Amino acid sequence: MRSRTLCGFAIALALSLEVAAATPVLPETPFAPIDLLYARPFTLTEPMEYRWSADRPMVTSGWILVLEVDPAVAYPRQTALPVLYAGDQVARYAMKGYPSGRIVALVPSRIDLHEAPVWFGTPMLPEQVDRSVITAEQALAAQAGIGPLPAAMVDAALSAGGGELVLQSSLDLEPLARELHLQYAGSLE
């Protein structure tokens, strides 16, 4: 019986090591996205409660973005992930694309994309992020030399995104996120 238990343990250990070896390593934080491919402002007729930050603000406008990142960032994990920040806001991953490295994100405010940095910070649960965490993460990003995205990149993303989208509710953002993910990542994975 003992040899059967040891054999089962060895198989489980081998499978665990295989899975761990296949999981790509996250880049060290903070880091900026590789590219901003799409940026479109949106306005919601019905405010939505934004649950991706500790203060849970009511949101009526923001941005939908498509970012190109290291594919390791988009790899599905059952753990805390690098939090995506846009200016002084926590952005929500609406669709993550692995292995494409294309992420669709929602920013719950109409920040100035020419002035505000966009970056990934310390892994944690976004709903735990409050103003003091954002301030600390902004300082870490600045120390790492992360600033606003290049103006030409922002301009190209704004051109790809087009004019303001006026939607009834946050439910209308999800089909748009799926459509953008299919367009930029090529699948819904």
C-alpha cells in the first residue's frame, strides 16, 4: 500500500512541476504596456458602481482601451495579478488575451491619456486598492521611469478608437469588449 501512495505522490508532484514549468513568469513590477492600440471614450446614461477599487465609485464615463503587453501578463492565473493603473485610477481587465498579449481594459474616468501614465503595479486584488495604495504605486512607477505613453502612440490609439460612445449601461460595455478582443487578439481566450 505504501508503494502505491508513493507512486501517487510522485505522479502528483510530476504533474505539479509540469504545470509550474509551463506557467510563464510575470515581469517584475512596475512595468508599462508595450503599446496602446485602441482608446475610445465612453459615457454611460446609467451610472455603474465600479467594483474594481476599494472606494467603489459610481462611474458615468471613462475609456475602453486595448493594450499590448508581454503575453505572460495575460496568462490566466488563480492568484493576484499586477494591478493595471491609468493615471490615478485602477483599470479593469475586461478581456485578457493569452497568448496574444492583447488586453481589453476599462478605465473608470476620463483621464488625459496624453498626460497620465498607464502601467502595471504590484500584484494584488484590485478591489483592495485605495488612494494610499495608488499614491504608493504612482511613486514606484515614477521611480522606475514610467511616465505618460508616447504622444504618437496615444494619437494612433485615439484614431483607431474613434469618437465618444454613448451607452445605456455598463452591460453595453461587455459586448464591445468581446468584439475588440476578437478584433485585436483573434479569439475569446
